Amino acid sequence: MYADTELVNALFPESQTRRLDYRSWIHLNPGDRVIVKQHACPPECGTVDDIAEDASYFWVWLDGHSRTLISHADGTTIHKMLA
């Protein structure tokens, strides 16, 4: 199991989130709620704003923060929050 996944699961029950690798970002839609775990930062919740046509990157509004670009090359772990 990934250390980033363990930290997210400690904050949010596993049944309420699903880890997405970058190949699965194609299934994200604007308005989806996600948990963003960037290197050396705590997990943050946010809302998907816009997604590149090839889903290699997307924009997310982090709760209480600004809009942030997430790229498959930056090593960020993404968990989609399930309804």
C-alpha cells in the first residue's frame, strides 16, 4: 500500500474514496470532489475545475485556497471522493 494512500485513508474511510492513477484521470469531471496529496504536504480537499482533453493535467480549486494545476509529472496522488 502507498504511504500517501494510508494517510488519506486515515482521514477519510477507504469506502468513501478511490485512488486514481493518472491514466484514470480521464474519468474525472468538472465538479468532482477530490483529495489532493502533493509531495511533502498534507492531503487537501478540492473540486475539479477543468481537465485537459488528454487528461494529462487538470485544474482543481483547493478548499480555502486558490486554483492549482495538477500534472501527471508532478507525482501528486489523487483520490476521488465517492458520493
